[in-house]
Amino acid sequence: MKLGTLSLSNTLFLAPLLNVTTAPYRRFCRSFQKIGLVEVPMIYTQRIIKNQKEIDYNLALIEKEKPISIQLIGNHPNDFKNSLDFLNSYNHDVININAGCASSRSLSAEQGGFLIKDLESLEKIINSAVKYSSKPVSLKTRLGFQKLMDIKKFSAIINNSNLEFLTIHARKVKDRFDPETLDLDTLKKIKESIIIPVIGNGDINSPIKAKHMMDYTKVDGIMIGRASMGNPQIFSQIEDYLSKGIYNSPNRSLKVMKENLVLYEKILKNFASKVSLKSSIEEFQFKELKRNSIWHTKYIQNSTVYRTELSKTRNLQSLKFILNKIFNGDLLIN
């Protein structure tokens, strides 16, 4: 896939999800299928300005993950300039501006999705990022804040911005992740008015939904985030369906869960051996394995019982004890 000046292996993107798409997780997803572009989840511009050493871990070994994007969140053009002065030394491929985050923290700080309320301010941030970044710049946003954006005004800003591409989550900020609010009609209208590539995002949790979004809206690529949690094979499932017409439904079983977690633990150990961690190696492995174990129970028989027991674990030893009981069929179901 040709995306502006970028050459990507396909039209699939892994969404930047805070505390989900960590460096090991990105490697984990890519171990099943080539992914066109992955992203380092949002880093606050103020965090970079105040303590650059604090974010070293977020960017550790990103040169091994190319193509990769770094997502920035902030609300002042000069903060983006100062952040980019630092980030330009890292070997990455894209800078992404976050103008879509719907978290209460971001909105209260007038960042993320708040930016879509004031297109003039957003335009200044875009112009600053494009001017001072040594890499191509993209924007990730939503359809509006409480109401739909002025598409004509928004499109004029984007089309005159020198952005490399645009990612749109097909909901308004205030809709958060409400499944009833996905709006492909508006996404289609925005795509028709934008001259740069557009990546579609929102509720893509199956090959069929991926194809429907691409066919209906004519977006140039698709971004998957939450649907990968517990099903990292979703990228290969979508790729097979889009390129070959082959539909491979998710294999939800304890066998696959065990295979995936064994692989993830190997990736964790390899990563931990090469970087400076914020905690002990054991604590690092525990946090990553625990949440991925819980995600992998989705749609498996007795999943509620498994999740409950896994949630109670407080260290790596207790986590592995419960996992062994699950895989050996020794966890009693009341």
C-alpha cells in the first residue's frame, strides 16, 4: 500500500490504545501477520517537555518495529514544536496528532477529542507539527464533538495541511464507544471530500465488517484496536478475507489461548532482556500476561469463572498457577 510517501505491506493498522498496544503487544500482533503500520500510544507533549527521560521506555527499540508511528497529544502549537525537537532524533516513520481521544482526562485538559470543537486551533497545531516534524504527519480524530463537524470547513483545513493521511473513528467524541452510534455515512462523506488517504476506524471486529467499511466508505485502509485484544489473529483473518475471499472465523479455545500466551511470554522475556524497565522483570511480565490472559478468555466456555480467578492474582507465580489449572481442566466450576 502506498500511503503518501510511505510504502506499507498492506492496508491494516493497529490502533494506539493506552496500556494495551505496548511494545511487546505490537510485536505479538505482528508475529501472526504483517501489519502496515503500528503506533506508540499517545504521549503527552507536556510530559516530553518536562521530563524527556521519563518517556525513554515508551520509545525503546522502536527502530525495530518499522513502519511505526508516534502519537502525540497536546493543545498548544509550541508544545508540539518543542516535543518534535526531541522526537526527531528517534528512528520512526510518522507523527500522529491525537484529536479524538474521548477520555475524561484528555477532555478536561482540552486535548484529544476536545480539539475538534475548535478547528482554527486544530489547524494551528497541524501546521506546527508539519513544519517542525522531520517525519510525515497524520491526524486521528472523530466525526465531531457533540454534533457532527462542519465537513466543508474541516476538509478545507485537511486538504491544505500537507498531512500525509487522516484516520477517522466513525463516531462523535461524546459517543465514546457506543455501538449504536457508528456512522459510516458521515465517514463516507468525509472520505469523498478529502484528497489525502483516509483510514477508517470503529467497531471493526470481523473480516466482514472490515470489508463492509472499505467497500461502503471507500476508505484507503482500516485501523483495528479493541478487537485485537484476545484475538491478535484478527489481522490475518481480515487479510485473508480481503485478499483471497477466505473467511477464517476466530478459533476460541483453551488450546489457542495457551499457544498465544506461551508465545507472548517469549516475546516479553526477549523484550525485557533488551530494555531498561520501570519495574522488575517479573512484575513487568505479570502485568502484561495478566491482562492478555483475561482478554483471551473472551467467548471461551466458562470464561466468566476464568476471568474472575485470573483477576484475583497478584503476582506472576499465582497467575501461572491459575493458568495451569485452567489449561489442565482442574479449575472447579461451581
